[in-house]
Amino acid sequence: MATEDTRVPVTILTGFLGAGKTTLLNRILTEEHGLRIAVIENEFGEIGIDHELVINTDEELFEMNNGCICCTVRGDLIRILGSLMKRRDKFDHILIETTGLADPGPVVQTFFADEEMQDKLKVNAVVTLVDAKHILLHIDDSEEAKEQIAFADVIILNKCDLVTPAELDSLERRIRGMNALAKIHRTTNAQLPIADVLDVGGFNLDRAMELDPHFLEEEEDDHSHCDHEHGHCEHEHGHCEHEHGHCEHEHDHCEHEHDHSDCDHEHGECKHEEHHHHHHHDETVTSVALEHVGDCDGEKLNTWLSELLRTKGQDIFRTKGIVAVRNNPKRIVFQGVHMIMNAADGGPWGDRQRKSVLVFIGRHLDRAELTKAFQACTL
Amino acid sequence: MGLKKYAAVQADDCILNVQWAGDHLCVTPVTGAILILGKEGEITSALPDHGLGNGASSATPDLVATCGFDGRVRLHSLPACEAVAEVKLGRSVIERVVWSPDGQHLAVGFGKNLLILDRKGETVATFGEHQTSVTDAAWNPKNAREVASVSGGGARMWRLGATEPFAKFDWGGASLSVAWSPDGRWLVTGDQTASVHLYDFNRDYPLHIQGYETKVKAMAFSPDGKRLATGGSPMVTVWDCTPKNGPEGSTPGQLQFHQGDVEAIAWSPDGKYLATGDILGRLVLSANDKPVSAFQGENNITSLAWNADSTLLAVGDGDGLVVVFQAV
């Protein structure tokens, strides 16, 4: 049984311009829900709500450790949330709005990569609003739109009144193919229970499997009307181990700055890679879910995942999983963003069937290759 | 040398910073009224807060500047605490303001600009060219017309009257804080990563100190500028800045007086003592790298400030308590 989690939940709201973020945020700020919510919005964002609980900031990206995409985080959030967390009178919830063109990766990574953020805050959900009528106009050309869908725990298909049921079904199938894990809601005027946004509790793979044993069959399974109850999922926590295998720390020493012409950082072993936005057109974002009934070899699995995320992490937006490791009575719960992976104690298996499930959401995912590699780690 | 409790006051929230202004102490909590204390430690005035959160205030002997999440800067006179000016700069959070050493100009990081206000709150300069929000500023103690700003990408050094920076320190990362050594030679930035960048004005030479276990959350130059103390983990690291090459290639002094992470550091103005405070509430006074006095409080120490003649040490904690100690 996990100890009481006192971390403040954070919801990240993404979506293209006009998808309905302002409508949803206004509802969240004005409706009676009994929660005290601080909203952090971009200074130059579309919303511009003048409200005492809205904090304006300027999206500020920086690379924490090296040039890796996984280490790009939001410096403004670290500072402002750090200040908010010092308050005696803590907020019940924090909502972060990103600009329509933002890659949600750095926002999510901020809560994985910065220890203080990880200690005091937990990601409730990445909520992506999708304009059901207009998304098809830019989904093929916009990496940001794909990334916003790929990162989402909750997708709100808004403006459903402007499209036909058949169009909606088709769109939802497309989205489901990109992100097999997200809970999808269909709305008009962003009308949905606020709890569906604020009380997600992180995506709980375990619960999803229990409620819908066929959820791994994402390509055939139509989730458009699924009634998964995610409202009271417990977020796994405990003793997360921050695995940053490729970044090494040294003892205190002082040296002359290296030549910065090629690399801004001093971790020589980390290459500076292209970051911010990657415009690789004609790439498909998909989900691959892998399942094995029985145990895994923990060492082999760790080696494979480390290598996979090190080499392919830029293309893997999110990784989630529950694993049964040989001789370990407890479930290991994984959550990853790009190259960063957290493993947490998921509690004892008890009477449940021991099985391992891994889900990858990303682009260039080779299902056959991933399946083969995963099977090599199973017992 | 010992510490004797002289006065104590309770603010509304975690103390963001304490700063002496002559005989007065300016106490800024994270939220709630900004307090001005008199000679005996009594509250003489409570200045209005800045909405969802205050930024770090700055005080001269006759003027205090406050700021915060409401995008405003307010100036109040001291000791009367009468409103002098209120400037609404916009919607962005203002994280701190800093008076110049002569008390004539106020540096304000606002969005991607460093604004310089005069004593009436009028903007006398706007320094741009920052890639991201300006997070901190530091004036040259040897030249009250020179100021450094930090933002994503590095530091910029500005001179009042000019529109372009007279020096740049581009190292590419992001900084939380900046300090200028009292002798004017060094500029140091505490970074979002576990490192510190130093810039040697004498040689136009950048240095990088890395390998800290945690972010450097506190740093302070000794009054003579010869030593730089940095903290963040339980160990306080003290660098010798006197050699021609500064700390380059040197081994620092490592003070292991704390069990908890050190998040507040202050040298006494007479240079004799280094005060360090940790997240477990322990305050340690050391001299020549040896502890000489200690005090155990109940909450994490967030801010330390000595008065000008090194006789009083103000200690702010995470629960809003400010204790003023007398050095005896």
C-alpha cells in the first residue's frame, strides 16, 4: 500500500488554436468544483484570461544536462512552480496551458527530469483538445498536432456538432491508431464533467487492462464509446528511480569552458542533437502494445529498454508499462517520456495473473522488431 | 562568538528574502504582506502583497521596492513607508528587483527585457536581446552604472546610457541567479543545472564549475571578493578566487557542517563569518572554515542577511518565522 501522496496534481492542456481551450479553461475557472486551481498560461497564448488565479509566463526551453531532446524542459515552470510550492496555502491543482503550436514534450519532461518538480508535483494528465472539424486539415502536416495527440492521456474531440457521426468515427479511429492509451471524449463546446479533466490521476495501465481486457487490440477495438472509469485511478508513486544512464556527474571541479561552437554543454559524451521541433513529414505516429503472460528477465528487459530509449528515444513520445519480473513479488510500473524512464513499485501481484505489458507511442515504431526484442526478455 | 536571539516576527508565509535597509529589516514572504521591521525588531509597516505571489524585494536605506506575480513594482519610502510609486508593467511575473549600489536605479527583470527604473518608478532604460525571461540581475559593486542580467543562454552586461551590452557571457544554459563580486572582477551565475558559471572580467575568461550533486541554490562572495561560497547540497563549497586564474584547476574548501541541503548563505560584511542555513533548520556560523556557533530551528532556513556592521543576523524560514540574532 502506497503512502499518502501529497504531491499537487498538474494537468497539461494542449490543443491547436481554436480547439476550445479557452472555453474549457473558463469553465474550469468559474464552475463550482470545490478545487482551488492555479492556471499557468503563456504570455503570448491565445487565452489571455484576466483572472486572479491566472499566472502569465513565457515558455522558456532549456536543456538540463546535455543536448538530448529528453532533457529539454521548461525553465519558467520550474521557477514559478517552485515558488508556488513554497506557499503555505497550497493549490489543489495546477493547470498549465501550452500554446497551440507547442510540443508538449518539454512540459511533461519538466516533471520527470527535475527532481524538485518530481518530489512536489505529479502529472494528472496531458489533456489535448482536438477540433473535430479542422484537425484533418493539419494533422498530416503538423508535427505539433501529432505530438499533442501522441502525448495525451485524455483527448477531447470537441466541436462534434460540426461533423457527421461517420466523420467522427473515422477521426477517432485515426486518433486511436496514433494513441492507443488515451481516454477519448466527444464534446460540443467542451462540455464534459470537469472531473474527466482534473481527476484522471495519471494513466493507469493496470486499471485500463482490468476494465477492458481487449484494450491492447487497439487497431481493431473501437473505443469511441468506451466507458472506462478513470475518474478515481490511483497514481502509482513511491520510490521512483530516475534513470538517466547516459548523463554522468563528476566531482566538483573547475575548468575552462569548452568551445561552444558546437555544443552548449560540457557533458562530452552527449551529442547535441536537433531539438525543439522536428519536421519529418510523412511519418506516422502509432502505438505499439506488447503483452506477455508470465515473467520477464529484469536484467534483459532493463538492458533492452535502456538501449531502445537511448537510440530511439527521440521518436518514442511515451512509454508505459507494468512488468512482472522473475522472483519479484511486486509489479514494476514504468512511465517514460522520450529517453527518460521512471520505474516505480506498483504493489504486490497478489492473486492477479502475473503478466507484463508495455505500450509505446511514437513514430517509426517497428512492431515486429519491438515484439521480437520484448519476447527475448520474457521467460 | 555566539548567537543570541534578539527579536522574532512571524510573517504570513515562507520567507522569500530578508534584507537590511539601514536599521530596518525588509521581510518578504512568498505570499502576504511585506513587513518592515524597526530597530527593536518590531513591525513598523506592512506593505501590500503582489497577488498570487511576491517576488524578492530590494531595499535601500530610504526606499524599498517590491514586486511579484501581479506584474507590478511598488516603491515605498523608508522609514515612513509611504507609497512613492506603483508601476504596472504588464501580466508577466516579476521574480525580483535589485537596487544599484548607490540606490539610484532599480533593475527589474520583466519578460525578455531588463528594465531600469529610477527612484520615481520611471523607466530610464530597457535592455533587450534576451532569449528568454530575465531571471535575475546584479549591479557592479564597483560601478553603479553597470548591471548584469541573466536569462536563457547566458549573461549580458549593460552600461547605463548605452543600448548594447558591453559584454556577453554566452554559455547556452539557463540561470536562476547572478552575483557580482564586491571587487568587480567576477560574475557568477547559479544554473538550473547542477553547476555554476564564472566570468573573469580581468581576463575576459569564462569558467565552468560542475559536478555539484544538486542545483546551486545559494551563493555569496566574501566582502573582499576573494572567496565564493556555494550551497545546494549539505556540503558548502568555497572557491578561492584570488589566483591569477581564479578557481580554475583548484580544489575548493568543502565545509561539512550540515545534514540537510544548504539553501541560504551570507558572509558577514566584516568578512569574519560565514552563515549557512539548511533545510533542516540548522544555522551554522563558521570562521576560517571552522564552525564557531550553531542554532537549531524548527523549519527550513530560506534566507539570511547580516546588517551593515555585522552585529545582527536575520534568519528567515519556510514557515514565515524571522529571527534576528545578535552576534555576541
